[in-house]
Amino acid sequence: MNLITSDEYPAYKAAILNAYGTEVVPPHTGKPGRPKVPYKVAPPELQYATVHKTREKGRVVKVDFRVVFGTVLGVMAALAQSVVSKAINTAFVERHNGTDRNRNARKVRKSYCFSKNWNVHEALTYFTLYSYNFCWPVRTLRVRDAEGHWRQRTPAMAAGLSDHIWTLFEWLTFPGVQRK
């Protein structure tokens, strides 16, 4: 991945570092006391920038970006290579969040469908995520075939993870572990 962009929600930095960071184990000092705890650092090739909005009297007057991991030069190079966007924005993460809330009533604000059990909430989150990516074609991902007809695609097909649109039955009954 060349570039990650988001808003300035603080949890994203920790999650990205946890997912992509390299663990550093501090050397033992030989001094008494607890040893230092291992921590993660961002690899030099990781480019992560956030959208920063400056507000005056509740109105956005300026939008710029802040580099969290990587360098400004690295971020600008990744933007120059991008085929989907030429600016730091939150469109993709917001589109994903909107789709997630639309498909999972437990994540909607002011809902009677809140989750009492974290495991059930997590399971339903995975269900909506994977079924959306494999079972539902997205209009904006369709492509024209050789005859000029539109061919529907799911996000998994667009990413090269699948060669067809899965039915829910097919997806739910597919074995998680493949035996040879």
C-alpha cells in the first residue's frame, strides 16, 4: 500500500502502527527494575497522512494535510502515482463507514439494535464486511466486457480476490479451512 489517508481520529494512528509497525525490543540495561516493554515503530516506507480542517466560528475555512508516518515528499510521490485520487481525503474511509452503518444496525446512532455482547458485535461486523465484499456487486466497480456489456463486480473481484459474485449460501457454506 503506497498511502493511507484518514481524518484525525486518534485511534487510527495506533491501529495503523499496530498493523504495519515493526516491533522493537529494547536491550537489557543490566540495571535493577523492570525491563523496558517492546514497542512498535513505523517502517520508513509507510506513508500515512490525515486531513486537517481549520475552523472559525464553526465553519471550515481551510483544509490541508498532516503527515503522521513517512515524509511529505513520500506522500506527494504516492499521490502522484495514485489512479484514484490526487489529494489527501477521507472519501474512501467515510464511504466504507457509511456502508458499514447502513448494513449493520448495531452501528447506527440512536438505535434500539445496540450490542450487549462484544463477541456478537464483532461477529456481525465480520459478517457484514465479508458478505458485502464478496456477495454484493457495486455499481461503480462494473466494467465493460469485449462485447460492450456491463459486467458487475464486487469489491473482492475488483481486488483480484474472487472471480465471481458469491451467493450468500455459497459464502456461508464455504469451508474456512481447505483440506487437500
